[in-house]
Amino acid sequence: MGQARWVVVVPVKRLRAAKSRLRGALPGVPHGELALALVADTVGAALACPTVAEVLVVTDDPQVTATVGPAGARIVPDRPDAGLNAALRHGVEAAVTDSDSPTWVAALTADLPALRPAELAAALHAVRTGPAGVRRFVADAPGTGTVLLAAPPGVPLDPRFGVDSAAAHLASGAVPLRGGWPSLRRDVDTAADLADAARLDLGPATGALTGVVPAGPGRPDRTGRRAGPTSHPG
């Protein structure tokens, strides 16, 4: 069995409407800057994941485009403009239509600033090596939401993101993945979530806004390696 190469689809709202419950979490930091930092770190981690062939960002926000496009993400305009699930279906359609080989697709939320590429790779590997023809999902840390929904070639993604999405995905026939993966499960909706993510080691964009220093000597960094004694705050 060869290694799967994934297309990861990340839907991003216009920043002015994104992450409303997080508004004011960092006094003195404009809300749009924080929302954009979450996106930048999520997309950066996905781009660094060794099993990901392409990161496709569905958005109409010009700041998001200007930030993640040069980093290597493919931008697809949110033509449906009808919410998260419609954006995901549109992104998956673009990924599958433009591919000349069977496409493994995964939807990833855009609010995972502590995401480690190695944990994303482990979750995608678990999908690849699980039962054939089955959609799989990863619930968030509280267990009610969904941070990752994945489907093998030929199986519709059928996203059900929204309130209580973990239960909705389970009811639709998707199977939960049970791995630990704390950085993958730690989405950020509130100031308390952001503090929890900071304890896991934030990515560079969000870390710069919060003042959280990167991994110190002996502490695993975002790739899963241990930082050496020459590491410095960025």
C-alpha cells in the first residue's frame, strides 16, 4: 500500500466575521489580526505535513489570500458564499476536478494555532490504514465539535460542521478517530481555548501576537522534534 497524498481543504470566513467569541481575547490586538494569525499557523502546519500534497484554502478575504497564498496554499474563491459546509463542498469539488489521480481529501478547521504537522500526519495515516470506503473524523478537545473530516477517493466528504458537529458526523456514518493528537484537537473559539493552545506551543504568527516564546531546550517543537540549546525566541 503506497503512501496517500492528501488534499487538505481549509475554509476561511471573511476575517471581520470570523471567530466572534474570540473578540477581545488579546487587548490591544485588532480582532482581524488574531483571526488571521490562527489561519496562518493552521495553514503553515498543514503545508509542512509530509503526507499533504496540497492545501486548498476556500476564502473571499483578501488578507487571507495575501498571507497564505505566497506561503504555498492554493486559493479558491468562496463562490457559494453560503457557509462553512458549502465552502467545503466547493473546495473538494475543485480538488477532485483538477486531479488526474484518485484524491484523498480532508477538511481542516482554520483555528488550530498549535497544530503540529506530525500529529496531522498521524491522523491522516489512521484514515488511510482504517476500513476502506469510510469517512473518518477527529473531534475537538471538548468532544462536541469537529476539527478534521476525511474521506478516501470516491467517497463524498459530506461535511456537517456547525453546532454539535461531532454528533452530526457520527450520525451521518463517519467514524471517529481515537488518537490523542492534542494540538490537532485544540481548536480556538474562546480566550480560554487560546490559553490552552499556548500551553501546547503556538505557531509563529499567533505566538508573536500573544508573546508566547517558542519551544525551549528539550521541549518538543511543532514538528515533534526536540529543540536544541541554541533555540531562541522569535
